[in-house]
Amino acid sequence: MKLSLPRRLWYENDSLEITLPDDWQVELCPMAGAGRQTLSRDEIEAALAQPVGSPPLRELAQGKRSAVIVFDDMTRPTRCAQIAPFLLREMAAAGVPEEAVTFVCALGTHGALSFHELRKKLGQDIVERFRVFNHNTYENCDEVGTTSLGTKVRINREVLAADLKLAISCVTAHPYAGFSGGGKILMPGVAHIDSIADHHTRVMALKPDGVGLGKFAGNLVRQDIDEAADLVGLDFSVNVLVNQRGEAAAVVAGDLRRSHAKAVELAQGWYATSPRPRNVDVVISNAFVKANEMPIAVALARGALKPQGGTVVVIADSPEGQVVHYLLGRFGRAHGGRMYPVRQLPDNFRLIIMAPSLDRTFGDWFANPEVITFSKTWDQTMELLAGEHGPGTRAAVLPNATMQYFKS
């Protein structure tokens, strides 16, 4: 059986062809919205011009002397270069001076972007015309208040200083918040490390069974995010949903909470996996849009294996390697960020990571990377699988395993 899987979002955005044995029982399990059509420029602008629960941006921008556009980083598929020009045009029409507009990359605790990466995100024209800053999670953050769950919220000073605050982010299934987007661009996007660590540990521990991919209602992490965002006061939020190629296929903009609620309503069906795989021997889990955060693909795949375990193959074609993560990452042989080690790989399944641009630290998200088997090509991967899985093997293929999810 031959299958074509998307790969290298920020590079060629082409396909990887894989072949699985004809004597296997193979089930392709895409997200429901995989085939959604890519929006044209006119369709994106039409969506932005019809905000949810908010006046038009041009009206919001009247009388404002400065503005900031907060945008997500390279771990998200959002093509901000398609959206930012509309926001800039509307602000200019309202009289906001161009020299008073800045861009801030919402890194959370990820490593800073180079301008090579910022050009991919924002386009050459924007990086030439506007000041673009990386968020620094350790410095230049001011306290704006405390959430009802007790998180002291400290936020990037450049963001707080702007009269008009805009954001561009992507909505996909998320392992903690249920779905990304909305206020998450601010908490943890442009928050201080102390606020982020407290939010990710203490708040999550209050109701650990309420977090997870696609778990949105009653999610205390999401509640904390929204309350933190309310303290900051975001004026206009842009939420993007993407198709199987990571291209914008829906845009919902406007009031922070109302636009995000509408985007999540779409996302709950959009990113649901259909058919939902169960009790299989092998899962091929393609880490496409977040290949640089491939552990998400591991977590999803485990939910499809039979109870006694099996084999998970994660395809992580990430030329830049895994994202630098100051909260979760490893920064030495036996130490790391405040939440390291994130997880220990259990004994009841075998993990193979196919990483064509492999480096020695690729598995350092886990406390025991020595148990991972690595390959660099699909042929090598199949050789590893053939030694353990023969005729009749039940296999599931997840084409976009870092944004789809399983409904309960």
C-alpha cells in the first residue's frame, strides 16, 4: 500500500511517499478537515472584515497612537504574511502612524527566531518596514494582576505599552489547553517564565484529567489563559484554522473570547480523527505542522495502540531539529528547564523516530531517550518494523499527528 504524507511545512511543503506491506491491515486516519480548500487572499480579507463580537478594526484603531501585533512562532503553521498586511492597512486608514507599529513574536518559552525565520512568518516587506522583536521570557515583563486560580500574570512590556493590541494565532488541538489560539498568544505566548511555570504546573495539577488534546470544556488551563488575557486587554484577535497542508482554510477574527469560541466550535469537528483508530499493532504518526515539537505525535499515537502496547513510528522531518524550550527542554546531560523531565517513555511500546535531519539531542524531550530507535529513511524504518511485525499486522496512519485529536 502506497501513501503520500505532507512534510516540511516551512521548506518545500511537499510530500513523503511511503509503502506499507500489502499483507498488513492498514487504516488511513486523517483529520476530518484535511481536505478543506485553501482560502484565497480575498477570502481571508473578507473574513477579517467581518469580526465576531467586535467593531471593525479600522473603528477600533481610531485615535490610537501606537499598536502591537503579536504573532505565533515557527512551531505553528500560521502564515502571518497573509494576514498582517490587512491589519496594517486598516490601522493606517485609521491614522495609526506606521513608525508606531511593532511586531512581537509570542515565543512563550521557546528559543528566539532568526530573521531568516521571521521572513518566512511575516514576509520580507514587513521585516524591512517594521520593528520586529522576539519575546524574552526572562526580562522586561510587568505584572498586570492575578487570575482567580492564583496565577500572577507578568507580560511583555512592549505589548503592554501599545494603545492597540492585535494578535494572529492558529487554532489546532493542543495537549494542555484543549485547543490553541485565542488568549494563548498572551499566556504563555508573551508571559514571564515565572507566570508560565506556575500556570503549567500548579494550575494543571488542580484538575489533571481535564486537560489534553481536544479537551476544552471545563479545562482549567484554558480558564487561566483566558483570565490572563482579559487582564492584558487584547483588542482584536485573529484565529486561523488550517488544512492538511498547513494552509489557512478558515479565519475567525474579532473579540478575544467570542472569536476564539467560534473558532474552537469549528476546530472540534475539523481536527477530529476519522476514522478513530483503536487496538492496532503499529501507528505511523506524521509530525507535520509541528515536526519541531514531535512529542505531541507520540502522545496521540499511544492512544491508538492495543492495551498491551505495540510500535509507534513518528515521522519528524524537521531540518531545524527540535525547538529550544526553556521550560520543558534539556540543557545538559541530566538537567533542564523547570518542567524537565516532561515524561518517561513507558516499557509497553517501542518508539521509532524517523528524522532525516537527525541530531544527537532529537529525543531529549524525554527523560530516557536511550530507549528510542532512530532511522533516517523510510526504507530503514521498514527494516526495523519487519523484524517484529509480519503478515496481518494492524496499522494506523495519522497524517497530521501534531494537530489532530481523538474524540472520547
